[in-house]
Amino acid sequence: MKALIFAAGFGTRLKPLTDNKPKALVEVNGVPMLGLLIEKLKSFGFTEIVINVHHFAEMIKNYLNENNNFDIKIEISDESETLFDTGGGLIHAKRYLENTENFLIHNVDIFTDINLRKMMEFHKEKENLVSLAVKTRTSSKYLQFDEENLLCGWRDVKTGNKIIARDVDIANEFAFSGIHVVNSKIFDLIDKQGKFSIIPEYLRLAETEKIGAFVHNENLIIDIGKHETLKKVEELLKK
């Protein structure tokens, strides 16, 4: 199995820790969060990983070299010159992913106990174009799904802005967990280039394609891109 790790962010919320290193190399109890995620992916049977890099890109490359690429195949999607955001980052990594039927995308700063193998199997069984890990929790933005758990809209709580992909009688709202499984057919369905977010593209595609919810309410999900949550995970791992 193959995975794409989004690791190109600046880590602004983790300053001053990210003043002289990329967010991906911020340590959790002495281990860079990138290393923790790679080991987790390996434990679920992933054998190939693509990592996008931008901020302090050379430090990430050196870290991987020093650890012998964790004894698996790792390729770098280099965004050193331009940070492409999630949608542009996916398209920029196309050459590493287009020959893989289904692949996982995982934000580097997400800590979770989701069974990623189970999520991959769910995606294949449902024959979705995209499967989004989502959870019932408080959030500033919500993805909306119909009674069959297919994506139909999006809502920003703070601004009140909405995007309606399909009209439905009842929409169930979930918060996105920063983990998705994608079928490589998506590269034939997105013709945008440069910097753009992937969620608006998912909403556009949801008009005609199956973009489903992988609901994991029983699982832990923590964004460790903030000081307070980073400390929380460090305490959890010490137990």
C-alpha cells in the first residue's frame, strides 16, 4: 500500500519550535512527528510513502537519509519553490501516485488510533472515489453527508458560508480528520494546477462521484500542530 504524507506546512501555530525546523520534525517525547507517522504507516502494511516538503525541506530530506528512509521506499514531492496547498500538493505528487489504484493521504500533524488498513478496505468495498475520515465533534467547519454518507456540502460555522454540492432533505455534519483514501482516477477529474485546496474540488466532484464518509467516532483524533495538543499527546504516550 502507498501513502502520501502532507508535511509541507510552516507550523505557524507551533512557533517558536518551528523557527529553526519544519513542523514535521517537531518532537513528540523526543521523536519527530514524521518518524512516528512513518512507523505507524509501516505497522499497517504501507510499503511506499510519498512526502511533500517545503519549509526547511532539506532538513526533512536529511532526517530521512539519516534513518535510511525507515527501510521502506520513500519519495519526495518537492515544493521548495512553491507551496501548493492540499489540492495542488496532490496534483504535484501525481507522478508518484497515478499508477497506484488507491492511496492514503495523511496530514503529518494528526495523531490518531484509526485502523488505517480497515479504512483502506472500507474504501475499496464502497468503491468510492474518495473516502474521508470524519468524526462527530465540535469544529469551525463541517462536511455534510446525505443518508448514504456521501458528501453533499460544507459549512463554515464562523462565517456562515456554505457550499452545496447536492440538495438533500437531511444533511449529517461531521468534522474532517485530515485523513483520506483516494482512487487514482481523481487525476483524470481535476484539471487545476498551482496552489489550491482539495476540499472545494471534492465538493465539486461530489455532484457526480462517490465521495464517502469513513465515520470513526470511537477513535481518538488529535491535531498536534498546536502547543496544548502536542503536550496532551506527549502525556498520553507516557501512560
